[in-house]
Amino acid sequence: MKTLDHVSDIDLIRSFQEGDAGSFEVLVTRYKDRIYSSILFFVKDTYLAEDLFQDVFIKIIDTLKNRRYTEEGKFLPWALRIAHNLCVDYFRKVKRAPAIKTSDNQDIFEVIQITEEGPDAKLMRAQSHDRVRKMLDLLPEEQREIIVLRHYANLSFKEIAQITNCSINTALGRMRYGLINLRKMMVEKQIVL
């Protein structure tokens, strides 16, 4: 059986457009955690995040099948831009902004599990992530969004600028001020990570 794990995104897309559903499964597996994490961070509701996540991939499938995809080599930033736009559209539709509150449902950091840890290390990591999430929730939305896209979705500032519809310098500035504000909070509250 041929493995597609090391095939480029553009080759997977072409293969999918030619009828190979397995190619699309590889794309989904490759990027689902980053896309879902980004959606969950913005909407702070696991059920809503799951719905929007499905909507993102329905939109992606529709675009690919109709051969309207033109972002060669930039699948993840394109998919994240779709996710971001669907989140914005959702909040416009319900005529409210995302609440700045801590969610007890699912932590964004739980999605990023790299190695098996002992119970004490898991507890310490969970506490640190909870502190970071609470501090991130206190940042202005523009700063929080840039930090999440940079550190949790691993996007470049050029990609972030495209997704958030701002200049690269604006994205860099928001990141800088966001990090400065996080440091201030850590000093004021004497938080050690």
C-alpha cells in the first residue's frame, strides 16, 4: 500500500481532484489539529468549534472539487484564513463579539500532545497552560489573535498578515505589544511558568 505522508500538499490536492479521496484524508490528518485549535481559541466553545471545523473542510472540499484553489503551496494558511473568516462570519451573524473569558471545556494546549508524561508533569504543564490561557484572554483581541496564529498555528508573519488582513509591520507590532503585555501581567501577578 502506497503511503502519502511525505507527498506535498499541492500533489495531494491534485490527486484528490483526480478522484483519490485518500489524498484528502492525508491533508486533513496533517492539519486538523492546528486548524481546530485556532478555531477553538477564537470561539471558546468545543461544540461550535467542531461545527465550524466541519464547515471549513466542507468549504475546502467544495473549492478543491470545483478547481477554484489557486494558493499553490500554501494550503495551511489558506485553510486557516477560511477558518478565521468563518469565525468572524459566525460572530457577525449572532451580532456579538467573542467573550473574553476562560473556558473550562477544552484547553487549546490539550490538542498539542507530543510525548507521554507522568502525572506530575501533566499537572504542572496543565497549570502552566491554564495560566498562559488566562493571560492571553486578557489581551486585546488583535494581540491575542497574532500570538495564537504565530505560536500555536506556527504561521509566518506574512501568512498572519494575510489571514488577519493587516500589514506585516502591524502584525509584528501587535505581537510585540502582546508579548510586552504578557510579561507585565506575569510580573504584576508574580506568575512563574
